[in-house]
Amino acid sequence: MPRMLDVSDEVRAEIGDEEADRLLAGENTPGSYDCTSCRTPGDSEQERTSTVLFIGDETAVLAFAHATCLPSQVVQVTEDQLQGAVRSISGDSADLGPSKVVPEQAVLGVTSGLVLIAGELHPALVVEPTAPIARPGTDGVNGDEFLPLLVEQGFTPLSAIDAPPAVLHGWSVLLAVGQLHAVLQPGPSGGQPVAWWQAHQPLQVTESWRAAANKHQQVLMFAAPVGSIGRQPREDLLRDALDKAAANGRLVAAAMPLAGV
């Protein structure tokens, strides 16, 4: 069975066409793997999988991730950080994952799902970084600043999900031809909106999600720091994780109008 593997141009350029073709043919690809981002099992024969190449000063390590967690990419790290990544991949360290070895390389993981609020289904996006987020211009020693930064942008902290969050003016969700393309935020000095998050490639959403988005003409966005939600395979489990994050003071949210069609 052919592997559902993505090898980006930049990864191909580093490993060479011959090795890339072997990977795509399934010769050097493990059928099952532990995702280098969320650390849960994946299967390259059953779900789209990204190749992630960690490059150190002298060596390189090829890892695999759910395509919904990370795009295929090259990540530059120091040799010491790479050895930490190798220990994590081999299971020697549960605390140091490759996605955490370089905080500035954090990627925003985005999951779509329907959230039931007051008896009505709302289209939602759940955003969780793959590593702690540092405040721009700092070295990250003050801890994860992801939620404080979003609160400063106008997101609302939630202790429970019992009503839709307030609309965040100037922000929008770009949906085109039934696919999710980006989350847009106000441009500098009131200029054209810019992408706060942009899909590596357009993300498919379900017909029921698209119908709910068209009905409400807006999308609810929930955001939580790394390790709060995880990759949940079902919407009921996603809702449970959201409720727990809210109860623990680790969830912010906003409603955003649709941009596009």
C-alpha cells in the first residue's frame, strides 16, 4: 500500500532525490511512528504524514509527524539539541521532544471541529503550539507567553464554555472553496489584514463544519498553550480537553467572521 507521505522541497533538497524517492516508495519509511510533535502514534499507511528533518552541526535526523500537526520541513538545531531530539525519538527522554528543542521553531497546530454551546453546534478552530511561545524580543526565560499575548490582542480567557465568545473585530477566518486557508489579523497601522496563521496547504473541513460556518457566518477560535489539548481523534474527546483546559485557566477564545466563501 502506498505511503501517505509528504516530503517538502526543502527536505528533498537536503536528503537528495534518490533518498526522497525511496521514502515515498515506502522503502525507508516505518509504517507506524510516534509523531515528533504530539508524541502520539501515527501510521503512514493510514494517514497523511510529514517528514521533518532536524539538522545539527555535523549530523541530521529524519523524523515523522502527523500532517495535521506539522508540515514537512527542515529544522536547524545545534548538535547538543539534536542529540536531545535523538534521545526523545528513541524514547530515552519523555520530557524533551524534538518539537521543543528550539522554542523559536514552534509551529501552531490547528484542528477544526464542531462545538456544542447552549444546544447549538458552532464551527470551531482549536489552536495549540508545538512548543512554548516566547514574547518577541525575549529569550523565553519568563515562560510560555502564548495566552498573555493573545489576551493582549483581545482574546477572552474562559473558565467554562457555556456561551460563544465575543467577536474579535479585525480578525477573520479565510475559507475558500470549502477549504481553510488562514486566520487573518489586522495589518499594521490599520492596513490590509495579514496572516496570523496560514496553512502549509489548504486544510479540508467537513461538510457539517462548513454548513455551520455558513449558517453562523463566523468561526469560534479556541487557543491553549502546548500540552493542554493534544491531538484528539474525536470531537467529543476534543470537547472534553477544551473543558479541562478552561477549568484549569488555560484557554482563551474569540469569535471571528468568515472571509472568503
